[in-house]
Amino acid sequence: MSFLKNTFWFKRITILVSLVIVTLILWNTYSFFKKFKNEERAKMEIFAAAIQELASNPDLNSNMNLELKVFESITDIPTILTGENGSIKEFHNLDPARSKDLLYLQEQLNFMRSQNKPIEINTLGIKEYIYYRNSDILYKLKYYPLALLLILGLFLAVILLFFNTNKISEQNKLWTGMAKETAHQIGTPLSSLLGWIAILRTENINETYVDEIEKDVNRLNTIASRFSKIGSLPKLDNQNIIAITRSTFDYLKSRSSKQISFSFSTVSEDIIVALNTELFGWVIENLVKNAIDAMQGKGALAIVIKEEEKQVKIAISDTGKGIPKSQFNQIFKPGFTTKKRGWGLGLSLSKRIIEDYHNGRIFVQKSEMGKGTTFEIQLNIV
């Protein structure tokens, strides 16, 4: 609880500090931008005054080489000199190769007009105008805060991801601990039930009843074993997938509505796959139970097993209400469910068991609203 509380306050403090930093960055950048822009304007005004003075006093240029010094002061600012009618007379600091194209020059002039107010030069009654655009330094300064914000955003994302990962890790430890404790608690009455079954076999009781009770107890034992394996990497052994699938199928068939027609079809009775028997049986159980729920206790359920190109494909089909195509991927997400009861974990666990632990695939092969759904599992054959 203290971890969650600390994370709660850390996130809010981090967001507040980030907003302050972002505000300071934007304010400082804007201040620098305005300062440099004013300095460039001042340079251009000096440049314009110098050109006007040189035009009025040609002797200044020959004696002091003033024109060269003036041009050197604005080598980083692209400029265009136009006549009073807008015709281009001179240009400086533009791309030499592209400047031979009049269309390029006109585009640059239009861009300069949109950025800065021109500076007027009046030489002996003749008006000319100097247009200019922002230097490369100003452009870099303009996008500088974006780079800083991106770096800051990445930094915050890493920090928040770290805390979220820790939170998820804590939750996973809690759920794993609960699952293992549940398995441990179930183990005690199971041992007692097995003892009672042994006693029942010595009594004059229908053997069929005792066998069915034993099957249910064994099923509880399997469930407890599944819970005990949560949080640890399962061990895979070479197993006959047909026998394991049929065993789970037969158990659920005998305990389901008689109004459901069950069928089991396979091309072979012996297909060897690297499996964890208990976890794979859990997947089949989840899919069959979902199919029964979708049919509301009445319909047809079929399992078809095929062998194709070193793969075994298991299709579980029902004649239930179907799944909208938009939900084909959503149904495998934790917590997603269309049922009024349940936590929406069955298909999520099934996907993890098949794809993460067995390196296979599980997906909705097809589904039609009001007609039924087919899930398919694909696993590699040993």
C-alpha cells in the first residue's frame, strides 16, 4: 500500500516539476529568439545604411573597402535587394546553384516577405528594398525546445515505465503468492478425499459412483497443480496430444448438458508434441467451457485435430452466438469478457500458455454472429 501511495505522489510531483521545466524552457527560448531576431534586424539596418552611404559617397568604398566589411557582417543572413517595382536586383547568402533559377529567387523573396518587414533604402531619390529571412541560428533556436521537450518526455517515460513495471511486478508477486497459497490450501482436503475414496471402495457401493468421484477429485488435484505452477516456467515433455485432448474433452462431455452434441475427430491416435500436460489441458478446458457458455447449454461442439507440415492443428467449433470480427483480438486481452460473470482471464491465460510457453498459436479461425465460432490451436510436432 505504501508503494502505491509513494508512486501516486511521485507521479504528481514529476508532472508538476515537468510542467515547470517545460515553461522555463519555452520562456527562455522565446526570450533568446526575440533577442537574436532583434540583433539580426539591427544588423540589416546597419547593412542598409551602409549601402545607402556607399551609393551616396563612392569614395568611401575605394578608400576603406567598406562594402566588403559590410557584407562580412551578414554572411549568415540570406538577403535580396529589390527595386521599387519589386524586381530583384541583388541577392546574398542564397544557394549559388539554385539562385540561377528565377523561380527559386521569387520563392525566396515571397518567403522573406512573410517573415520580416523590408528595410527601405533611398539613394538620390531612388527607392530600393532589402528583404531578408531568419538565419540558420534562429531556425535552430526555434526547434531547440522541441528537442529538449522530446528528451524530457523520453526521460519521464523511462521513469514512469520503471515505476509501472515495479507496480506490475508487485501485483504479479501478490497474485502468484495467492495462487500458490490456494493450491497449498486445496491440497489438504484433497488428501483427505482420496482417503475417503479408498474407504468407499471397501464398502458395498456402486463402483461407477466411486470412479466418478475419483475423477472429480483428480480434476481438483490437477487444478491445484495448475495454480502451483503459476509464476514459474513450466516443464515440457514429449506427450501424445491426442490422448491429452481427448481426456479433457471426455471429462467435460460427461458433465455437460445432454442437449449438446459432442464430436471428436482426429487423423491419427498418436501425435507427439512437447507439452505441459496440466497447462495444455487447462487451455482445452477453457475453450470447451467458453463454447458451452456461448451455446447456452444447447447446440453442437466439435474438436477436429489435423496434422499438417510438422504442425498439429486443433479446431474447437461451436454453434453459439458468435464473436464480432472487431473483437477477434480483444477477447485475448486480460479482463475482457462478454459474460455477466467471470473475470475475463480464461482466453488470456490460454494465449499465454500456448504462445509463450509452447511457442504455438491460438486465434479465432472464423466466427459468424448467430451461427458459431471456431478457435484454432497450432503447435509444432516433435
